[in-house]
Amino acid sequence: MKCYNHHDRDAFGVCKICGKGLCLECMDKEDDMVICANEHGRRLLSDKILNILFILVGLVCFVTAFAHDFDLFKILLGVISVSIGVGGFKKQKK
């Protein structure tokens, strides 16, 4: 198999996201996963930031729910936010 971007080079890996063959110059390893260096690296970083933000929003909801009055809506919102954030990290590892 040849590199998708450099047709004269052999591919040393296949992108886990799009399935393109990649040479050493074009591939990036992210958490033991081969990805296209230029195309998918930014997306994975933005996904991680988004997951962290969901977890932070959930924690803020928990703290404010118990700090003032017991607010069931904030607790529910916190559970949903943390679940989305943690689920996003689990999805990235697959």
C-alpha cells in the first residue's frame, strides 16, 4: 500500500478515522492510534477540550446544587454533562 498523499512512498500505517494509508511523514500517533497528522489531529484536540468542558459544567452544576438550595434540576444537568464528557473520552479510545 502506498501513502495517500505521497504516491511514491510506502504506507507504514492506516488512519483509524478515514482509512487512508500513511507514510511516516503524514501519520501522527494519538493515544496508540494512527491518524492523519494534518486532517484529524485538530479534531481530536477539540473533542478533548469539549469533553473537559462538559465535565467542568457538570461539576459546577453539582457544586451550585448543594451550595445554595438542594436543586434537583442542577443535579440532573450535572449528571448529564459529566456523562457526556466521560462518554466522549471513552468513545475516543475505541
